[in-house]
Amino acid sequence: MKIVSAAEMREIDRATSERFGVPSLTLMENAGSAVADLVISKYPNAKRIAVICGKGNNGGDGFVTARRLHEAGREVRVALLADPADIRGDAAEMFKKMQLAPAVVQSQDDLSSAEAHGVFDADLIIDALLGTGFRPPVSGLYAQAVAAMNAKQILVVSVDIPSGADADVSREQSGAFVRADAIVTFTAPRPAHAFGMLTSGPTIIAPIGSPDEATLSTLQLNLITPGDIAPLLVPREAAANKGSFGHVLVIGGSLGKAGAAAMAAMSVLRIGAGLVTVATPRSVLATVAGFHPEVMTEPLHETEAGTISLRALEYGHLDQLVKAKTVLAIGPGISRNPETAEFVRSVIGRCPLPDSPEHRSVRATVLDADGLNAYEGFAEKLNVKTAPLVITPHPGEMGRLLGISAAEVQRDRLNLARSFARKHELIVVLKGHRTLVAQPDGEVWVNTTGNPGMATGGTGDILTGMIAGMIAQHPGDLVKAVIAAVYLHGLAGDVARETIGEQSLVATDLVNALPEAMRGVREDARRAGVLLHR
């Protein structure tokens, strides 16, 4: 789903009406109805509803919401922060149809009046004051109204965007804006919906009648949605066999870190790949093999420290291991031993491309964890590769690749991920809150699944395996496979949180929750609208 700017959203609305014949009044009716539907379904106990409206189109959506909620039997009171004579266009039409007498608030005294207090005495507030066309800072009477809504210890649902927020900001918001418990926006998200930390609850992206052909954007930003990835989760052919779904080679593990490679391998299988082999130092092979009987293993020469040695490259041993594998995943638990780091760089530089559709050798490589740290000070060598490369750094690893601090990475995540992907012609999966998937052409996908309970050791290894396993099944659709794995990884964390809680969640809980997450994607893809996870 494209992320659009506020100006692009206005153009989408205009094109929908002028080119595709959908009346603008219909768009407004559908928008207000979507807000009312959310309130009716999610907040059944909210009987008294306050609707706080401005004079523009956001207020027009609010008038529709008020009418719809009134028709549904809720007790609705409206505050209009404008002179009714100043309402124009579609909003004026919806004001007439509302047939509810608003409290007209045009001054601080009006806002402090008994009539206004009567409006705010409610179970839930609908914030329909300012929309995405507004440019902060909010001031005057509207700033006072924002403060009044924030002072109330009751639920707030914002229409389109919390009043006072800047829709085009791709970072956490500053300044005064309404603290919403939920948001209903329309057609496509704006950057602030993805990055702005606007609400502690859900953001619903509701369709209101704009066709896909009208949704154009130059931002090169996309939100990952169930509809984007559900086609990769369709039922399998009845005659399929394990060879139909790819074979992943995981190279990793070291003395004391055998579990990382084992978790990556099990994730490969759980997401649906047919086969997985772990190549690991000989001394830890039994430990890796003991985790999961479904995982095949291969021993590698090791250093005195129990890490993979450069000798593993001798006599064509690795070339034989790579042969007929669909995806290579390298890095989980591999250690930062200097000799092992040199081994990693050698492997990435020589990994072969497929010889033919029949001979399935490595279609892509996934590089993670200490495999990435092997490129600290050697980032230019990431361009020396044969198979397409996916890297999965957390901010600290990204900082080491760039020679900057993790804090500097966090301040400019989007631009740094995009520029690194372009420069090194690879896919960057920059992990963290709102994980980013940046393509070599500058296109970026934003993930909204996941939660703080996933901030625990091993979840990155699970993601590496999931990405490799999804690519193994869909080697011809590399980007979609990567974004599917990223979305499912976070969603599995969200599923696990519901039963385990954030504090108790551990990495292997994601593997167990993955089947439910995959079912959820298939179900969500069939629903109208998109839920943007917080």
C-alpha cells in the first residue's frame, strides 16, 4: 500500500471525483461512516459521544460521523469551533444533513461555557477538528481545544489524523496534537501514520471509494499490508514435494552460540521451506542437531576458538555444500573471530548464481548478525557479490557498517537505509520499531507489526530464517518474499504477546506463533480496510 503526502492525498481525492466519477460528497459520507462504524464496533459501551468539529472537510467528516452515530442510537453532542456561516462546500452540505444543533465555540469564553462543558461530558470524543492538510503549529482557540481534549481522561478517536499533527513528518511528532486512542484515516496512509507515534491504539485505513489507479505517489514509500503478502500464502499444489519449496543452507554457529543457527534453521522450515541444512563448526554440530530432528547438518573446519575456519573453503567443500541450495543464510551465531570474518567475506564474494532453472543453486544470500559485523570497515566489499544480497542489521550493526553510532542511525533511519541499499545494490532490512525494507531502486517498505517483547536475544536469528525460508519458496519474487517474512515475524510476536505477555516472550515463541500469524494474514487480506499495528 502506497504512503502518500498530504498534497498527494488531495490530488487523489480530486482525481477520484473528476476522473473516476465518484462524487466528493460520497467520499465524505463514506469517510464519516467508517469512523462511526469503528466506534459502534470497538466501543459498544460509549453511549455519550462528543464530536469536536472544525469548519473544513475534516469537520465535514465529523458531521457525517455525528449523524450516523445518532441514527445508531448513541447520545451525540457536537461542538463547532467556527461560525456556521463560514462552513463551505461539502462540509456545509453535511452540516445541513446532520440535523443536530451544535454548541458554537468561537472564543476561550465559549470553550469554558457550560454548553461546551456539556459537550465534553462524554464517554468518547471524536476529534474532527483539523485534518492532514493542516500545517503546525496549532494555535489560538484550536490549541486550547486540543489541550481540552488531552485533559479529558476519556477515549479519543481522531478522524484522518490527530488534530495538530503534521501529516508529512517521517519521525516522531513534536508540538501540540491530540493524543488519540484510535485513528481512522482514508484510502492511503501519510508518513505520520507510519512513523509519527500518533496513537497508543489502532490506526484503521478505510477505503472510501478511490480506485487504485488514482493512488499515485512520488515518495517511494509503502506500508506492508496483508493484501501485499497473502498471495505468497496460497494453498499448495496437491502433487508438491519437499523439493518444490527450496533448500536453505544456514552457515553459522560457534562455541557457545549454537542455538542461533538452530533457531534460524527451524524458522526456515516453519515458514514453509522444504529443506534446511546447517553448516557449523564440527565441535558444535551435535548441539545444533539436537535442537530439531528436522534439521540436517554439515561439519566445518574450525578455529581453536570453536568458530568456522578459513580451511572450510579448502578442497571445494563449501562449493559442494552450496550446490543445489536455493538460499544461503550466513551469520547467526557465527562470532566475530577475525578468521571467521574473513571466511564470511570470502563466501559472499564467491556465492554462485543459478546455472539454470533446473539446477537450483543459490538465488539469494541473507547476511545477518556477526556476518554483518564482518564488514565493519569493509562495507565497500558488499558490492563484490554474485547472488542478490539481503542484509538484516539492527541499528548498532548498521552503525558499524556506516562508521557512525546507533543513535545517529535512529535519527535518520529512512534516509540511511535507502541510501545504503542504493549504493551497495542490495536489500536492507533495518530492524527496530517500524522495520524498514529498502530496495536498491530506493523504494522502501514500512512494517507496522511487532512489539517491545521481541527485544530479546534470538529474535533476529528467527527473522533471518524466516526471510531465507520465504525466499526459498518464492525465489522469483525476492522483495515480496522479504516483506512477507518481515511482516509475519512481527505478527508472530504480536500473537505470542497475547498469550505470553511482553516480559515473558522469548525468541522461540515466535516460531510457535507463526502458524497463527499466517492464518491471520489470510483472513485480514479478505477484509475491507487495513489495520496499521501500533
